[in-house]
Amino acid sequence: MIIKWDNKVGPVIVGKYPEKISFDIDLAVKVYTTQFAGSSSPFSVIEIGDWRIASYYLPREKYIFALVLEDEESGERYENKLFAVAEKFSKVLQEKGIVEDLPKLYSELASAGYTFKRSELYERVETQKLLEKFLDNSLTELEPTFHWEEGFRYINAEKFTGLDPIDTKVLLETLSRYRILNRRACDSALTCPNCGSYKIRIRYRCPYCSSFSVQKSNFIECFLCGTVDVEELFSGIYYGEPDKYYCPKCEKELKGLSLDYRKILSQNRCENCKRIFPEVNVSVQCTKCNYSVKLANAKIVEAPLYTLNPDCVEEIEKQLSHIRVKRIISSLFKEKGWKVETPGIVAGSDNVNYEFDIVASRPEIMDKEWSKNVLPGGRITIDIVMDREEVKKEKVMNFVGKNAGIKPIQYILVVIPKLSDEAKQLLIKQEIMYCENEGKLSEAPPLIESLASIDFQELLA
Ligand SMILES: [Zn+2]
Ligand SMILES: [Zn+2]
Ligand SMILES: [Zn+2]
């Protein structure tokens, strides 16, 4: 939900997704007032009736970006992404008044809290592009660089993945949550807790009256009249005697240290309340929204250094080769005019839905009687299985049931690099077609190549 404050009518729902969600204007008003009356933190998880809502408030633009949570769901993991989305889209909103691609925005947001299966994480092209660079050693670490506008960026990672700075950071964090990347503290920066800007000033404040008019100086106290003031004002330069001290109040010459005056070194004085004190309060002030807080309450953004987790290299290599082989095979089928789904689902004769790495089909011949003998069900299903040295029987067992379930549809197991003898015996006995793919991960196995190349027009003729 995107809610905006309108000066005439109050909160307005600018957009919501899905359309049919029963989040209405009354609820929007409640979210807005709760958020507005709440703590100074722009992010909060609030409960209104049965609703649990994570929301991010941009006070300057008066927008709220809200996400409806599941009953038990903790909202915290959405904080960074919600903030990122709010930052990104508030600009679009101000220019156009609407967010055109709300479904995409929603899926971006949802993916921040969504737990990937490890394999799904590898399926993302950006993940592959980045990890390939680590594997071929053109990348050893990802170091953050600081930019005044966007904060920390990982330029190399952006370059390799093609993602924008924010999505790149989300991807790196996700990979480190799955321990595919290691993260180590490296740098940090303060940001405005209100609007997230990095352009903040450090300012001294009087600890008594909070005024900014604080001056650091040496002071002199005149024992003759009790005046305390900055050293410069006591200078005898006014009297043409720069080496002497004269009290600016009683105008007498001060002749001796500890006799008629004393020095108070390195203190601070507040111009507003005139107090003198050794320690100042330090506050940060945002130059973008003017928000000011104590230093301790400024938001710290950490920018870790990412490296590849060496324990995952084997897993990554395996996952990437799996994906590479899948890509090679599916593009081969596509080239030859097949419709390809990766993964694809086929309903078995036992009414179970079976999922395959690749399902290649020829919809145009599915209803032809003769196709039953050539290409039953009009399609071919393929799974890819791999192991370091050889694929063992135990691993192959999983595929036997699938083959039986979808019969007579053609099922092929692509094995990388090869099968153990036992596994081979099992597949032969079960009449499961297989092909081994030793070494050559750059081309499709000959069996697949010839199946993909079947000329259906000729057969039809
Ligand atoms: Zn700010
Ligand atoms: Zn003061
Ligand atoms: Zn004096």
C-alpha cells in the first residue's frame, strides 16, 4: 500500500496490490495517524485489529509505504527493503503521481522476506554472474565505496550483476545470509534516522540550553571584578600594549597570573545562556530534512566487505554447472522450435504433479494420433543430476518414481559426469533413458541433440 497525506482530505491510498485486498481508507487513516503519532523511527510494525502492518514513513514527502504481514510474521526483515523501495519510488511518485508497476514493486518487497530455496537463489541470473566472477578469480572481494548521495556502493558487483545500487546490496546481503558469501565489518557511516540522507553535519550544542551558539576558547577570569570572558577580549592591543591584559569590564590592567586573574583553558561557552563548560553535546543535523538528533541516536549504516565462503566453492561449482547444462539444453530445444519450460510440471497418470528441470514440448503435434508412437504426450522431460566423481544409486532412486508416474511420456536423465555401475544397472532395469556428460559442459549430449533435432514436418509428411 502506498498512502499519501493530502492537505485537503487527509490520507489517500495512492496504490495497493493486490487490488482486491480489503485494505480501505479507514485503515489507511489509522496507519497514518499511528505512524505519525508514534516514535521518531520512520519504520514500524503496527497492529490494527487483525492487521499486522510493516510501514515506512517519509515525513518530508508525507508518503507511507506499507506492507501487510502474515499473522506471526516478524516485520523487521523488511525494514531495509521497505526503506529502499520508499526512497526509490517516492521520486517516481513525485514526478508522475502514480507507481505504474505496483506488482513488480510488491514482488521486490516480498522477496526481501521470502526465504529462497538455495537452488532458487542460484537460479537468479545476477547470482550466477557474480559467483562466476568469484570462481574464475577475477573477483576476490567486494569492498564498499562511499558516495554522498547513495551511501555505500559495491561498484564491481553492480557492474557484474547489472543491478542498481540498492538491489545489489540486497543481493549481497541475501547471499551472505545463506553463507555463500562471508561478510566482515569494514566501514560504516552515519545517516539521518528521519530521511536516510548521508549529508549530515556534526554540530556542537550547549548541554544546558541546547543552543548551537557554542564557542571553544581559552578564558580569563578577572579577580578584581569577577568577569569571565574569552582571552582575546582581555588583550591590551586596544591600549596599544599587546603584551598586557586589561579587563574589558573594569578596564584595569591585570598584572599577575593567580594574583588578579586566572586562565581557564580550552572550555566552551554558550552565547545564549552564557554558561562555560568543558564538554559539549554533539548532535547530527541532516542537511536534507533538517532533522537533528543526538549523535548516539543517529542511524549507523554498516558496509561489510564480502568474500566468497571457501566452504561453498564446491556447491557453487555444482549449482552453476547444473544451471549451465540446463541453459544449453533448453536453448537447443528452443532453437529447434520446441516450447521449453524450466522447471516444467507434468501431471502424472497417478494425479501427482511431477516437476522436471526441463520440459520440452511440441504443442502442434500433441493432438495428432500418430504422435503417440513418436513423441507420447507431445513432450520430453529431462532432469539433470550431478555429483563430484560419479552419481550413485541412492541418488538415482529418486528419479525412478517420476519416470513411472508420467509414463509413457519420454523421460531422460542427464548425468554429470557419469553413473556408478550400480546406478547404471538400476536405470537399465527400469528402462530409464540416460546420457552421461563427462567433461564437456559446453555442449548438449548427443542423445539430446538428436532428439531435439527430430524433424516433425518430415514425419508429418
Ligand atoms: Zn534527513
Ligand atoms: Zn546554553
Ligand atoms: Zn575586571
